[in-house]
Amino acid sequence: MSERLQPGDTAPAFTLPDADGNDVSLAAHKGRKVIVYFYPAALTPGCTKQACDFTDNLELLAGAGYDVIGVSPDKPEKLAKFREKESLKVTLVGDPSKEVLEAYGAYGEKKLYGKTVTGVIRSTVVVDEEGKVERALYNVKATGHVAKIIKDLGI
């Protein structure tokens, strides 16, 4: 099972393809705070709710100096469908190899309907301007999570 990140850790670097197949890297956001959130699958109810919440609050977050990147194991084609169907404005990137998910501690054993399964652990990591982990939240709920982040960050 992958190690969970702690505040003060250096956020693992990554470069992943977005919904259009363009590379998105954490390094390109240096100097800005980044909310990197990990979700199990595009086009599923909980993940749709979460992505829509981030989209609805994107202006508020951006105004406070935060960029938002959503990471799932989906391929760019599925991410593009998700973005179009739900009119999403957040940057969505795919990690089919699950290397980045594992590096962030967002992939491993979890409980699903009482059973232990291996999969994506819904997580959010807030990275500061220097690339350090400011907050690392694991097993978050899809609904109400964005409002909680905004409150916790004092935005």
C-alpha cells in the first residue's frame, strides 16, 4: 500500500495527459497553490458531483491563488467525454498506469460496500507555491468536500 503524504512533504512531481492529450505538469504551476484531487472514475455519480463542485467554485479558488487538477485512472478520451457532458472547467488528467495515484497515497486498499477492494482512494492534496504539501486529505466524501476545503483554507 502506498504511503500517505504529510504536510511538509515535497509533492511528487508529475506530468500527465489532460482531456485533450496535452501534458499537464505540477512543475508548470510553481508559484501558485494547487489543489490536486484524486477520484475513482469519470462519468460516475459521486465523481461527477465532486467535479461539478470544483467547477462551480473555480473562480473563487482561482481568485484566492489556487489552481485545481483532477486526477483519475481514466484515458484522455473518457476525460474529454466527462468534460463535455458535464461542462467541466477544472483541469482533468489521466493516470492509467496509476503511478501518480500511488505516489500520492491515493491508490490502495479501501472499503467499498463493506468489502475490502483495491482502487482509487478519493483524496485531496493541497500543494503550496514551493511544491510542498500543505494539506493531505484521504477518504474524503464526494459531496460537500469542496465547501469544506474552501472553509478550511479560509477562502
